[in-house]
Amino acid sequence: MNPLVTRAPGIDAPAASYDDLVARALEGEFGPDPRSRRIAVAFSTRQAVRHEGRGGGYRNEVLSLRLAAAVGSCAVEPGELPDAAIEDCVGADLAQLLTHELRPVRVAALDAYLMHVRPHTPAHGARPWSLPAGSSLRKSRARARAVTGLVDAAPGARVLVVGVVNSLLEALRERGLSYVPCDLKGGTTEWGEPVRTDALAEVERCDAVLASGMTLGNGSFEPLREHALRHGKPLVMFAQTGSAVLPRFLGSGVSAVCAEPYPFFWLDGGPGLIHRYGTVAPGAAR
């Protein structure tokens, strides 16, 4: 287990892999049999944003599934989720959806189930972090401080950022950290820096990794987790996708998680709440 990770008494043993976590869920290790729990509501959320003062914008699309009071989510590339996928989910039991042909459905289903049986509470290792009310940019920057405060790296270290969010890059710069921005969309950052598209080609030359939960949905999480585990590198996940999934990997390659379940910060101008797991980096925002 990573010595930087603190685990509350009674916390589950870390998952050995994503497939291992799914198998344990299907076996009912975490509580009720997934075959006995059905999805009541399925929906997608689409967003386009350009923060005030920023030169560029971006779009998001997220599949969400509701199980009782819990909502599990998985981001997808805009326009890629078939409308039929939402119909498939409504009324289906969790076991069916955990083996669905579409990866985003499988991830959202696992997230919903784990959110139901392992909610973000101190008893399960979570530490709440309040986001202020205000503009989307203000809330984005507040979240960025919460996320980057989990990166255990000294000034001058190079961080691979998988899933480019300009507020995160800005917060890393404030800590004196350099970064390699990486995103499947490519392009450039707010400051004209080229965005790489192959995270695995860049990870060897980086000292730490800060990755989006979207890596669960596109299949790149496991290679990143295995690299971090093999080389002892900090791997911090910021998770709207799979916010209840990723804490299950603490001590198995993942060093910290900033979990942000639905509704996300960009949906509401009021105060919000996110949840941090793992150890806060020395000297970082608390």
C-alpha cells in the first residue's frame, strides 16, 4: 500500500484492477446483490462553456444513472452516446448494466452502485471540501485548488495532466509545478501550450500524474494506474466520472482522489461540496 494513503478503519481493501472491482461488486462483496437493484432514472447532461476572461471554451456530455438517492456518472465525448443507451438503462438491474456493451454505461452503473453502498462520508474515508457560490470560473478555480492540493510533488516537478482543465494548470503553476497537458482532443492550452494526445507516451518523463475520471470511460485508467503503482509515482484523480469508483483504488496505484458527484460545480451558482480522499500534499491548500 502507498504509505502516503491514510485509510479509515473498516475501509475496503483496494481493488487490484478495474475488472477486479466489477467482479467484487457482482459477487455482492460491498452489500446488496446488484441483481436486486434497478436503475430508476437515466439521463444525459450536455454543457458548453466559455469562462469570462478565457479565450477558449469546451463542451461536456455526461451519462448519469440514478439508484435510490445515489447518482453515478460517466462523461462521454459529445455526440457519441446513442439515445438508445439511456432507454437500455431505465428499469435494468445493476448486474445487467455492469456487463453492458457500452463502456460508459458500465462505468456509470458501477459508480451508481458504489455511490449507493459506499457514499462519500468520513466513515468511508472522505473529507468534505466546500466550494463557494459564484461564477463558473470562481467555482472552477476553487475546485482546482482542492484538486492540486492533493498532488504530492515538490516545486519544479513535472506533472502529467490527463484531461486538460485550464484552472488546474493555473493552480499547478501557482505551486511552482511544471506540467505536460494531455487530452484526446489535442489543441492548445489557454497559454498557447501544445496539448499532447497520448498520455502513455508522456508518462515516463513525468514525476506525478493528475488525471480525470474520464480515463475510466475511455479505457486509459488501468495503464496509468499500473504505471503509477509500478514506479511509485503519485497518481491523483479528479473525478466527476466515477467519483465513487476511484476511491476504491487508493493504495493500489491511486494516491488521492478529489470526488465530485452529480450535480457538478458547473450546474449551479450556489455553494457546492466535493470530497477528498488521501493525503494533502505538504504546503498545499487545505
